[in-house]
Amino acid sequence: MTDRPDTPLLDQVTTPADLNQMSDAQLVQVAHELRAETISAVSETGGHLGAGLGVVELTVALHAVFDAPRDKIIWDVSHQCYPHKILTGRRDRIRTLRMKDGLSGFTKRSESPYDPFGAAHSSTSISAALGFAVARDLGGVCDTGHGDAIAVIGDGAMSAGMAFEAMNNAGHLKKRLIVILNDNEMSIAPPVGALSSYLSRLYAGEPFQELKAAAKGAVSLLPEPFQEGAKRAKEMLKGMTVGGTLFEELGFSYVGPIDGHDMDQLLPVLRTVRQRATGPTLIHVTTKKGKGYAPAEAARDGGHATARFDLVTGKQKKTPSNAPSYTKVFGDALLHEAARDDKICAITAAMPDGTGLNLFAERYPSRCFDVGIAEQHAVTFSAGLAAGGMKPFCALYSTFLQRGYDQVVHDVAIQRLPVRFAIDRAGLVGADGATHAGAFDVAFLANLPGFVVMAAADEAELKHMVATAAAHDEGPIAFRFPRGEGQGVEMPEQGEVLEIGKGRIIQEGARVAIVSFGTRLGEVKQAAEALAARGITPTIADARFAKPLDAAMILDLAATHEAMITIEEGAVGGFGSHVAQLLADNAVFDAGLKFRSMVLPDIFIDQSSPADMYSVAGMNAADIEAKVLDVLGVAQIKGKRA
Ligand SMILES: Cc1ncc(C[n+]2csc(CCOP(=O)(O)OP(=O)(O)O)c2C)c(N)n1
């Protein structure tokens, strides 16, 4: 392990309490070593790099000044928590980040008492911290005791509605609560929106902390050396009108902006706030994403997320792929449709690259909208666009669409507005774990009257579904596709408009019909090959639609087979449940059809490779084969013979 960094001081830190004994100069050195250790670990594991590097000094300062786990440090999104994990007793496992049975890439209550609140979706930290603050004041009992509640939230996450809802409530409740706004002028992509411009204005030019604090009487929250300047500024300001910051208007004391890489600013400000804060206080810290690692600093996204990489060159170690990613296929297919129809527009919630809309944004900037981390708004904005005569494609990850669910029901479905939902990362996603699994969208969309819900079985099917969605003006329509590469199938020149509610037969067989919804079809085909060796040829169908179901096809298969198995990359309540309902309603079970539905198990599956997660879920080819044998009673007979 010779290429591990030399970290003599960090080696002495096993819990944050060890930092309390250190001088400020030593804390600077610890930060330096912590940065090196973080870079070294992520070069081995891959993961979120840039955000963590940006908060190294802040992490050390917070743990040196506050008393976790009694004080609750709540990291928003928590993709920046690796340095925090290293300081809080998890350094020995830091090189297992995001791996099976390893550390989660996010904070997780079950992992450590130093993670008082789990996250991964953004903008929840202020609400959670306020909850802790109120619980503390009402005498709530917490294993780790009660102290300060501190939310650390990025400028990107701060733009979401939830953050404002929480500040609105916090300003009203007036509880002691500390919010640290980590402003690196980056989201994953460059941040968008009026709040982002506002924050930039807050520190354009003058020594803002002195003026604003003076104007609002927050001088006492500044450490001594700053106070002098602030008093002078106050004198200067007499007779002038200075508006409060937005945060002050919401009832927070505002301190900042301060340089989040300068311990000489961080430590005294945090100490003073700790000593003197009475109500909600916001400390505005400016940082640089990817700080201290040149390749991350230079990257377009500040090194937001990375594969494993070479420490010296920064070059990422990715396995080359043969097929295009589903995301890329979607992005290209939408471009194709948009070239033919100028009413098509695209909406992303802060993920232009992740959703493949980056190309669309370049080609048709006036028809592409990055609305910031604001899924609820993205959905209703799309509904408005549809009502106004446009053809909006609202491109969200399955897991983030969850946040816009009422908008899907209330604004889109009830009004039967033709919003096209492109649902990426549908199914299990691997290293990001349970928080990012796209497990529920089929269940929560297919039960909505008038919704069309499709799943692509491969990348060619995805292209057809984009064309189908573009052509569908009668109401809402959604298509889902997984993370990762396609199957390598031949791509059609032009997407074909599919008949709504019509599945397709992939293979004619006998005795058992496997009806697949989505990309498990590949595993089903593999299972069929293995079954052929046993003389069993299942019929295979690709349902394409969970809503409306191809009732004729399914009932026909039920009538001509002794058993039926459905499979989908989703939780119970989705495609298989709708098929079961159809069969029950048509008295098919009365006639003795054997029916099994393969869905994700009723657990949240921890991070691992997607293939391994699917094996935990029992959804790989071998599991499908076993299910067929089981439903046909073959396994038992074999067992009896043995
Ligand atoms: C609800 C939700 N939508 C989208 C995301 C994807 N996402 C993860 S981090 C991130 C950017 C966060 O930016 P910021 O808060 O400024 O933190 P930074 O990464 O710049 O430190 C986004 C959009 C998410 N985690 N949660």
C-alpha cells in the first residue's frame, strides 16, 4: 500500500473528539491529510468526489467545534459525506464505499450514530434538522442525546422547494438551528435559476459579511476580529438603506459569505455561532467543488461523480461498452423527433447530462429547460406546457419522479394532459443503492386512470417508445428504461409508433407463458435457452404496456398455457399485479391457471453491482429458470427422484 498518502495526524483521529485536542494549525494539517485520504480512497472505489473535496475544511471545522453525535450534523444529499465518514470511525472501511456489504455512499442511520439522518435525495436537511431542534426543545429522547442541529446544504439543493418550505417554518418557529449554505456555484451541472444569480450577487465585491451583519445587528455572531470591521461598517451605513438578505427576511441571522477553505475564517465563525446563536442562523460558506485535486477542479462538473481513477493522471478506469447506454439512445431519439416537430420540448430537473438532454439543450436551447432540483415544478411546468399546446418530455430518474407524485396525479393525470414522462434509471441501479432504486414508478403510475405506461425491453424498443410518446396526444404517457448499456440490438433508422396497449410475442412455446415487462426480457431469453435443454419451451411475450394491458394477448396466453409468469424490474403493485387483477376479473384462476409474478422483493436492497442486486432480488436467468421448473412442478419431481 505504498501509494497511500502519509497521514500522521489523521492517523490519530478515531473519533471527532480527537480533533478537540488539536491546535488550529494542526486542524489545518488534518484537513490536508483528509483531502489526500479522500482522493486516494475514491481512486479505488469510484463515487462522488468533487462535493466531498469541497467540504474537507468545513468537515474538519464542524467536527472540531461541535460535539457529534450529540450535535446533529446533517449533510444534504450526503454525497459529500466521505470526509465525514473518515473522521467518524469509518476510515478502516472507507475503501469499501458503495460496494456490496461496504459503506454506503451516503449517510445512513443504520451505519453510524454520526449519521443522524440518511439522505441521497436533495434538499431534506433543513427540514430534518428543524425536526431535531424541535424534538430537543420538546424533550424528545434520542440515543445520542440532543445538542445543536446543523444542516449543511449546497447551493444547488438550496434551490429546491423543500429547502424554502423548511426555512419558512424555521423562521416562524425561531428555534436555535444552524444552516450552513455550502455555495460552490455548482450543482451537478452549472446551477440555474434566479437563486443562483442571487447568491452570486451576495458576494460580488465588498466584504459582505461585515456590511450585512452590521445592518441587521448580527454583529454578535461574528468572531472578534470581524466584529471591529463590522462596527465600522455599521457606522458607515448609518442613514443608508440596506435590504436584508433573503435569508434574513425569512427569519434567519445571516453570517457570511466566508471562505470555506480558510480555517482561520471557518473555526472562529463556527465557534462564535456555537456560543451565541439563539434562533435560526445561516452561515454562507463559499467553496470550490473538487478543491485540491486538479483533475476534479478542471472537470466540467467539478469531479461530481467518478469511476475508479488513476491518482496521478486522474484518468478514469471505465470498462468499455459495446452497446450505447439507454440514456444516450433516449437523448438521440428525442433529438430525432424534435427535428421533425417543433412543439417537442424537454424538461430536466438539474440533470441535463444524466438524462441525456445535454445534446437537446445544445441543439434546441429555447425548447430545453433545466429547472433546477425541482421535480415537483418540473412536472407541473410540463403540465402547463402541455395545456399550452406543446409536447413536453419530462425526463426524470424514476427515484426522483417520486418527489413529483402529487403533481403527476393532480396536475397531469386528472386533467389528462399529454405530458411524456421519460423515466430513466428504472430498476435497480447498483452502487447508489436503495435510495436511487427505480422500484416504484410502475406501481404508482399504472394505477392512474388514463395513463399509458410502457417499459422498453431493449434500446430499439426505447426508440419506438419515444416515437410513440411523441405521437400520443390523448393523455399522459410514460416509458421507463434502466441505467446502463443496451443489449446491443440493431437500431432502427426511425422509431416506429407502437399501437397503444399491444404487446408482442417473442417466442411461441407450450405449457408456460412468460410475460415480461421491460429489460428482464434478456434474462428471460437466457432462461429459455437453459430450459430448452430440459425439453421445455416457454412462450415468451413482451408486454410493452403495463397500462393499458394487452388484455386480449394475456387472456389468450392464459387460455392456452397451464402456467403464466410475469416479470418486471419493479416493486409489487405494478405490472404483475395488474395482470393478476385482469386474470381474476376474467375468472381465469377459477379454471386453474398457475400464476407467478416476479417482482422486486419487499425489502430495500443495499448497494452492489446491478447484477448482484438482481440476484438478491431473485430476478436473473437462473431464478427465472427455477421459477418455471417450480410452477410446472418439474423441480419437485426431480427432487423426489433424487
Ligand atoms: C431530489 C433530487 N433530485 C436530484 C438529485 C441528483 N443530484 C445529486 S447531487 C445534485 C447536485 C447538488 O448540488 P449542490 O447541492 O450544490 O451540491 P454540490 O454537489 O455542488 O456540492 C443533484 C442534482 C438528488 N440527489 N435529489
